[in-house]
Amino acid sequence: MARRAILFTIATGIVIVVGLATAVVVHRSSSRGISSKAIESADGTGARAIPAAELKYVPRLQHGVREPGGKSSEPSGSEKPMDEVAILHKLQNLGISDPPLSLKLARQALKRFPDSSHAPEFKWNVVKSLFNMQRLEDAKLEAQQMVWKYPNSDFTRDIERHLLHPQPNPSSNPSQ
């Protein structure tokens, strides 16, 4: 009988922990105006933090080249400027496929929306884009500015953890 009670207690604890974790993810995603589906995306297009070891530059099609589906990647002059949420979605969809365009979009967003609640994420995209372009000194300079300007942001903590103060990878230590 005692064994059943212990198993029931463990199972209940697991359910509670999973429920709390789900609530935190949903709360964080809704507070940024992003769907939880985008955050949970495993293909690199979501808003998840990407470890520095996974970041790499992958060139994208040149402007004016037709993409699959017949769309041209050339922007038309009649398009309205994107709002900050649209820019965030565009940056998330770009992922690491076009760091120069990501850098341009993120810098434009910071210029247009400097006091936005999304500004730390725009700055995070600037740092990540510079890193992906292998401009490490520029990325570190932008990261240091980010720490000063957005000290309490989750995006700042991500940059600190992966770029400014990376922890050694225990699996790459040959003495173990």
C-alpha cells in the first residue's frame, strides 16, 4: 500500500511540474506576442535560444531571384513599412538563413522602436546576425551595449551565457 502512495505522489509531482513548465512557456510567449508554436519550433525558425555552437552562416538567395512558389525576393516599392510584431515574425522566419538581412531588419527596428518592449529581442537579433556573419568583435561590442541597456532581459542573459561568458562544454574535455 505504501508503494502505491509513493508512486501516486511521484506521478502527481510530475504532472504538476509539467503543468507549471507549460504555463511558463505559454505566459512568456503570450507576453511577447508570439505563438507557443513558434517558440517550440525545432527547425530554427522559432524564438528559442540557439547555442553558439549551432550558429553558422548559410547564404540566402539574392534579391530579385525567384523563390519557390513564383514570389520574387525583391521588395516592391508599394509595400507599407512593417510594424514591430511583423518585423519580429520576419526575423524569426529568417532564422540564420540570411544574417545580413536579419542585421538590417533588426537595426531598422531598433531605430524605429527604440523604447519598445521588443527592443531587447531586436538587439539580440543584431548580435546573433553579427555572430553568424563571423564579425565576432562587433557582436561582442553590441552584446556589451545590450548588457548595459537591457540588464534584466532574458535575451541579454542568453547573449551573456553564449557569447560573453560561455561555459566550457564538458563533452569536449578530453580528460574525462
